[in-house]
Amino acid sequence: MRRDVGSRALLAGAAVCLVVCLTLWDSAEAQTRGTGSPTLQQVVTSAMAGRSGTAVVVEVATGKILATYHPEVAARRLALPGSSIKTFTLIALLDAGKVNEQTTLMCKRGLTVGGHHLDCTHPDMKQPFNPTTALAYSCNTYFAALATRLTPTELRGNLLKYGFGMPSGLAPNEATGSVALAGIQAELQMQAIGEWGLQVTPLELVRAYQKVALLSRNHEAKLDPVFAGLEGSVAYGMGHLAQPNTAMKVAGKTGTSLVDEGSWRHGWFAGYAPADKPEIALVVFLEKGNGPIDASGVAREIFGAYAAERSQGVSHGVGH
């Protein structure tokens, strides 16, 4: 009897994964067939070949999936987002009036929060960070310190506003992430840098960055540091390996997150392009990867392929 129950559970799980996989794959393939050019999907597949994880490219204007790799992972893999969440922490701080573009802090590089060593890995800058450069260089010290100006409810509310803790709507039967309410200061600081109290799927993260991309087209001046920081991350900061060798500029954020299973890390890159008028958003998630190196490198290949298609006049139905 137990064996029968277990078999049925395995079959049900396999069926869910099959539905998710086929739905997302069909969506990407339909977009590819519509353009007459399989280049973007081929490059996503090639860039991720042999890697454990997923990559998803969506159209900013509509949220349609243009290309994907391991779609079942995109829909059902839950993990900490790491520093890719700092974009939304900064939005929360700016929206609440807790920081502005002149708010500076000198990075001490060494950082321990809640018993976790979270030392900064960016270059030693020898000068204080402001919100733009702190995001570009992904300074843990800056975000952990200034996050204490937010209440746990303010931070959690902003994360929920951008779709975390709920299905993205991009696939059927997708897993749902969670956003905890911090109870102590260490939890608040860890959540602000994506290392506690957050579980997200890659689809949730790409949907959130799609919203940021849309917001970049029309936003209040007080949010300028967010978009300047995302562009700076790729232009000169921790995400610089994501910039393809093209005139098309990219904006985005890296992340390298803790895991519950061991001492390794997962790598993330989330962003959009073109930086000045976004048409696509993407997320790269790599098991046992590194955001500034591995995930950014995959993103560069994908952005490069998209830039090449744009220059050749290939349309994915993206609104201009």
C-alpha cells in the first residue's frame, strides 16, 4: 500500500513538472517561430549547456516568455535571491524617504550579521558609497546598515508589492515563494541583502525585474539612484561581465546566495536591456554558481544574441 501511494505521488509530481515544462517551452518556441529566427532560444540553450539551473527571457511590454532553459526549474526551484534583492531594498528606502542620493556610508568590508560572515567582495573604493554606487558594487555593509531605517513591515510590504511571495503567473502549477516578517534586527538586515526570510523562484525574480524595467520608463526622480545603480553595475560594477560587446547598454544586478544544503553558493543575474528603454528582462540562476562571474557571463551571451537580432531587424513582437 505504501509503495502504491509513493508511486502515485511520484507520478503526480512528474505530471506537474511535465505540464510546466511543456507550457513554458511552447511559449518560448511560439515566440521563436513567430520571428522566423531561433537564435535567441539557441543561444540560451547553448549558454546554459551543461549547467545546473535555469535562464528565462521575457518581453518587458507583455511578460511573454521569449526563451527559456530548464523551464521546470524556473517555475519550481525555490532559493534565496542573494544580492539581486538589493534593488528592491533600495526602492523601499527611497520610497519611504529613509535615504536619498546624498546618503553616504564608508564600507568597512568586514560584516557579520546573525552569525554569518557576509564580508564585501567589491574592490576597496577608499571613498564613501552613495545609493547608486552601493547598488552598482553590491555593498553588503551599506545595505545591511541602512536597512535598519526600515521597519520589518515596510521591507516586507515592498517585496510583496513587486510580486515576491506569490505566483508569477508565467506558468501553471508553479511553486510559490515566501516573504517572512523579520522579528529581530539581524533578520531584517539579512533579508535586505537576500540572505534570510525569502524564498523565490526564478520566475518570480524575472517578473519583479520586468516590473522594474517598466518602472524605469516613467518614475519619480527620487528613484533615479536605482536605475543609475543597475546601469552602473554592468557598466563598471559587480555585473560588468554581463555587458555584451555591442552598443546596446544593459542594466542588472548580480547575486550569490547562501544555501541551506551546504557551504556552497548559488549564482544569480537579473536585469534588462536596452538600459534606457527596456525591451527584454532576463534571469539566470546557477546551482553552485557565482553571480558576478558565472551568471553574468551567461547573461552576456544572451544579451549579445538579442542585440544582434535587433541590429538585423529581427522582431520578437516587442513594443518600441
